[in-house]
Amino acid sequence: MNEINPLLVPDALLDFSAIRAAHVAPAMAQLLTEAEEALDKVTSDAVPADYDAMSAVLDVATERLGRAWGAVHHLTAVADTPELRAAYNEQLPAVTEFHTRLGADERLYAKYKRIANSPAAAALSAPRRQALSNAMRDFVLSGAELKGADRDRYAQIQDRLAALSQTYSEHVLDATDGFALYVDEAELAGVPADVVAAARAAAEADGKPGHKITLHFPSYFPVMQYGSNRALREKLYVAYVTRASEAGPAALDNSAVMRELLDLRQEEARLLGYASFAEVSLVPKMADSPQQVTGFLRDLAQRARPYAERDLAELRAFARSELGIDELQAWDFPYASEKLKENRYAFSDQEVKPYFTETKVLDGLFRIIETLFEVSIRADSAPVWHPGVRFFRIERQGELVGQFYLDPYARPGKRPGAWMDDVCGRWARPDGRTQTPVAHLVCNFASPVEVDGKRRPALLTHDDVTTLFHEFGHGLHHMLTQVNDVGVAGISGVEWDAVELPSQFMENFCWEWDVLKRLTSHVDTGEPLPRALFDKMLAAKNFQSGLQTLRQIELSLFDMRLHAEPGSQADIQKLLDEVRAEVAVLVPPRFNRFQHGFSHIFSGGYAAGYYSYKWAEVLSADAWSAFEEAGALDIATGRRYRQAILEAGGSRPAMESFKAFRGREPSIDALLRHQGMA
């Protein structure tokens, strides 16, 4: 290749449009060689045991490697191709092996210990002391104190875990992409017109008659929620909940992948001297022990259960009397719930949807962020990986604060779900430049569609709007930081069970009238959301909150027990059944294989950490109470929140940041009140 490899351009803004599978191997070969040379140099006598001197050599090389490899990983998640996947998997062992060896390097560990134990350590800034403390902890968790065969085995485990995690994720994506159902329009009775139009367009694009329904959420869920065709709902439900399981193609079955992942995690824990992988996972988190987590979850389950039982009894009675469904099945639940909500509150999600055009929602979201956090957001320019992707910049008083890519629409080759990922973090680089943070904000909303020959903007459900605000909360945590040490700037170094605080905090704005009226403009008339309709939404806010809470607890308890009880991986379904028998009131069919697509804990970094959503919800609900007291758009309160939580990033323990904002430790009372379970 004669052209410049886009993965080797020394700039945070890589040219995503130019990256090809053929670029991956040569780029990784060069960057790994440079990182190896930096590691050898920094552990030699040529570089003193000094934080800045070591950073100037090692951090520069590893940050460049991480940024390029992160770009390749990102593209496999949003623009996957067989060639790119093969190139990624070919390099994954080498990249994993280097980072495993880096984290356990005895020479590097010894040098860091000299820094930590020197008199100069006391003179380090508070963020740098936190970064140093994290580094010392992470060396131990990375096997730096292991010897001989144990050390070699630890490295082998890391290599295999990385491969298995990628395989799991690929299986879920391929199983999702691999299903399509072509139906007549009559079979889509009750399904919203925009979804029907998108299904028709998808079938036409495939050169087939009828309407194409897939397992991507914007296609799948509206049929489950609104479609009156019960047989179609059942067919889709069965396909969705058995993805990547023994019910489908053997090549995509995650059963063996899960067992091996769990076996290796428990073996890793034993090597490090812990009783279970759950204990390892909790070392860098706020929670102290698996017992504390399960106690927290079970206490919350006990509080929520009466509300969940009431929710389910009402739904069954309504389905029997109004819908003629004597035995409510899993594929009936979204449909019957939507009908009950319409009956009780005289509105449907579909009635609200035309008011949430994507352009208006984004504009309103940006104005809220600008007002509350005293910044400005405007369109920026950068090469992207798909025409639907946009790029923006955030400034304060004319100075760049951060930038982000927004990839909002679902499509084949794109992993399901929504997430924020970092491109690069804030960093006072050794050459004197301040590197500003860049983020990826990824969702899977329905795309704009053609209706009667006219292109209509993408319409979002209120849940979509909440998801968008949630991911922007993560993005703001990453981009608004004022910490200059890359290891603790933004989301880096934040305890995993606190990292959801800013994201869940942002969701609250979606229930404030003064905010919501700025986000809405009817797609046909331009009229804002009527106050009367908002009042109905607000009345329905905690609809089935008991059931939803128990569902989250079910997943969290399953995850924690799976990783806290060595041997449970031998029969994963048995453990899940036990958890459901303990906390669930709505038990799915026996053929349900949810765990085969539970990417959060098997390929998404949430292993023994899914409880973080409920744990952080206690923090976020209490933090939001400050805005309830002062006003949702109170600038002074927004400034205090920004400075105490967002700007501090991981530079201090999350509890310290929370207390800096609220003046006390969090209370569960606000969460129970917000969810109608006080």
C-alpha cells in the first residue's frame, strides 16, 4: 500500500471513511512494535522513576495504539463486514497479549512502586495520586504479582477471554441480522404507519414483495407492542428470545461460549487469590462485597414485589376481560400492556411519537445542555463511516471542550442497543498540548422514511428520547471533564457502579414539562406537545414500575450469583430459573434463552456489574432531587453538578463527588419516590 494508513495518522480524529480491513494488520504491527519499544525503554535506566518522564514515553505510545485499535473495534460494532471482522480477529490475540503483559510487567510495577513509595508522591496533585493508586491496584488485578506457571496461565486466560467475548458478540449480531420475515400488510394490523412504511421499503430494497420484519428493535418491538396478529407476535418473540442459542444454527450457539467464559473468569479469580470472579470485579467498584450487592438487590425486590404483583394481576384481568386473552403469554405482554395503558390513561406511545421528530429533539437536547452546563454545541466536520452519522463540537467561551460522533439509526451490520464509547480522553500531553475528549454516541432508532413520496424525519418514541438523553449523560461525563490526567479524566477511573449516575440523571429531563415542550414539534403541523397529553404521559410514568424494577433485579441477581458462585456455570439455565423463582412474578417460557444474548455481562464489561444500573439509580435519583428543589433548568445547580460530578470525572472516589454535590451520602428514598413505590 502506497497511501498513508489512516490508522497511523497521529491525530485524535482518524478518517473513519478511509479505514479498510487491509489497513488493520500493518497498523497494528507498527503500533505494537512502537509500544513494545516504549515499554522496554521506560523500564530501563534510561527513564527515571518519575511520573511525567514515564508518561512521556509509555503513555504516548499506548494511547496511540489504543486509539487506533479502538477505531477498528468501533467499526466492527457499527459497520461490520466479513473482511473487517476477520482482520480484527486476526489481530486480537496480539493486542490482548501486549496489554496483558503490560499490565503484569514486573519491571514497570517495580518502577511504579518506587514512585508511590517516594517522598515525591505526597507532592503529586490529587488527580495524579488517584491515578497512581488505581495503577497500583490494577497491576495486582492484572497478575503482576503472579510467578511462573500461574503468570503464564493468567496470560493465556486473558487471550482466550478476549476471543470468546468477541465471538459471543458476533453470534448475537449474526443471529439478529440473520432473521427476516416477509409478511402481507394485512398481517401488520395495528402496527404504526411509519413502521409499516419502513417494512415495505426494506422489502423493496431486498427485491421482495410484502413487508420485511427483522429482529432489530425499531422493526421488532412495534409489532410486539401494537400488532394485533397474535400468531405473528409469537413467531417474532420465539425468534428474538432464542437468538444465538441451541434453537438456531449451531455455528451461532453461545451455550459453550458462555460456559467457557465463566470457567475462565473463575480460574482467573483463583489465580489472583479470590474466592470468585465477583470479588475480583468488585475491587474497583463502590460496593464492598457480593453479599452487600445481593442484599441491596433483595431488599429492593422486597419493596417492589407488592407493586409488581398488583401490576401483573391488573394486566391479566384486563387481557381476559377486554382482549379475550384468557392465558397471557410472553408474546402478549407488550401488546396487552400498551392496550391497558391506552385504556387507563387515554393515550398511547404512538400518539406521542409524531411530536418527537429527531431534529427537534436533538435541537432541544442541545439547548438544555447549553443552558445548564454553560457550553455551546454546533455542527462540526469529520470523515464518518456511514452517511447517517454526524459530528459535533462543544465549546465554552469559544474554546473547544470536546467533540462527538452521533450514529442514531439501526441498520444491518450494526450491533443492537445504545452506547457511548470514547475515541480519546482529555489529557495534558507531555508535548504541552491539551488533548480534548472525543466520544461516540450510538443508538438504534428507526431511520427517516418516505411516506406518500415525501421524506419524513425520523420519529422517536418517548423511550427513544430517554435513551438519547441517557447516552448523552455518559457523553457529557466524558467530554466535560476538566481533569488533565488521562487515567482519571472523564469516565476513566470512575467506579463502574457509579458510572451510570450521569446517564440516569439525564433521563429525568424527559419528564419535565419545561424541557419537553422544547423537544416537540408535530411532524405534520409543527405544533408542540399539548399540555394535556403530557399530563397523561406523566400520570402513566410509573406504569408497571414494579414489574420493571423486578426485571432489572432479576438480571442483576442472576449476573451476580453467576459470578459469585463458582460451579454455577455448569447449568446456567438452572441458576436463572432459581433467580426467577426467587424474585420474578412474570416468568418467561422455558424455551426463552435470554442469557444467550445478554451481551452486557458476556461481551460488554458488566460481568458481576449489572447491578450498577440499580445502584447508580439511587445516586442519580438523589442527585436529581437537587434540581427538583431548585428547578430543572436552574443554572447555579447545573454549575454545581457539572463541577462536582462531571468535571471531576474519576479523579476522586464517586462518593466524594456525590457528597461534594449533595453535602451528604445518598438515600434510597428519592428512587422509591420517583418510581411510585415510596
